[in-house]
Amino acid sequence: MAANNQQLFTSDNAKTPKGEKHKIKTFVLYLASGDKSVQAFGKRGGLDVCPNRSDACFEYCIDNQGRGNFDAVKLARLRKTKQYKLNPAKFKGQCSAEIGRKIRWWANNRPDWKLAIRADGTSDLGIGRAICDQHPEAAFYDYTKNIGVVRKHAKGHYSKNYHITFSWSGENKLNCLEALLRGYNVAVPFRHLLAGPHQPKKLRWHPDEFLSFPVVSGENDDLRFLDPAPVVVALSPNGRAIHDDSGFVVRGIW
């Protein structure tokens, strides 16, 4: 059971504050990625929160970078994942209640700001999809590797304040093409083959086109619901991911 003062969502990360130039405050829910909770608690207390992941995207997940390397953060994410596993409905209710409190605070104290909610920051469970209709004044968004979600979204199954960006895994090219052809954006990590300590000063880090669709940078902020569509959203790999050669990070000369 969550303590009364436990905050499930956080705005303490490297990228989402970039969106504040638009007067949009972003809150993200981070769970223990992949099957980490299964390894910690077994199948009874844990679950694989990213069933469509590739080995590479799991290895280089943001859950394994930055604050995710601290033991206290790892433990907190494991606990939240266990809470979800043991009682998904109650956990979603707690998420919704916390979002409601944040919406009221910002409406009273920063009425000219808008809230963005990413409820699957390191997971792909659909928590945001389940509660977004309860908070139409907030913008909910997710990245997903579940093509079924794209198909349902295209049929109008989810609330209008819920936005999805499909994610490249290095192993799902056909699904990425389907998402683009349906009018959805696809996020892809790119790195120039010549990138390194002695790279040319004006090296372009992503191509102009990929999968026959235009490419735009996703590094200015994390507000994917503001991107034009359909496009490929270029992300810049960090940490050990810059050395990936599995196909998860798309490398080339452009």
C-alpha cells in the first residue's frame, strides 16, 4: 500500500523541463522497466511492464540511466511496480487521484499553465489510457511499441486528450511503417557513424528522411503531442547506447 505522502509522479528528470518554455509542466510515472520486478519479487509480485521491448531498448532504457542508477530510486520504482501488479485498479485510482491534486494546484497557482502527463515513462502498460478521460484538462501522452494500441487509437477507442508516439525497437520496422502510414509518429534513436571526439563541427546527427518519411528532432522537449504528423521523431542516444550496433540505434552518414 502506498504511503499517504508518496508521490507516484515526478517532474525531476533531464528532458521534460524543456517543455516549460511552452508553459507546460510535465509529470512522469516511472516503474521498474522490463522484467526487473519479476527478478526482484517473482511472478507473484512482479510483471514484465514492456512486453514488446527488444533486448537493446531494455538495456539502454532511461530506467538504467541518470537517477535510475541510484539504489533508492531503483527500490522506489520496484515498489510502485509491485503495487501495480498486486492491485492494478487501486494503483490506477491512486494515479488518478494524484493527477487530480496536481491539476487543482496548478489551476489555483499557475492558471496560465497546462499539465502534461506521461503515465508510462518506463513501461508500456496503458495506465494513462485508463485514466485520461477523467482529466480532460490535461494532455496525456505515451511512447508505445504495441501496434495494437495504434490500431485502437485510430478507431477512436481512447480519449481525445491521449496522444501516442510509436517507438522503434530495432526489430519492429514493419510495425513502424504501419504506424506512419496510419498517420502516427515514430520515435527513432539516430547517431552519425562519424560521431565521436574528433567529429566534424557541423555534423548532422539525424537524416532528413527515414522510412520515406520526414525526420524532425525530438530533443527540444518531450512534448510529443506538439509534433507534426506523420513524421519520424529523432532522438539522440545517451550513455552506453551511443555504442549500440544492434540496430536499435540507427547509424549512418547523412
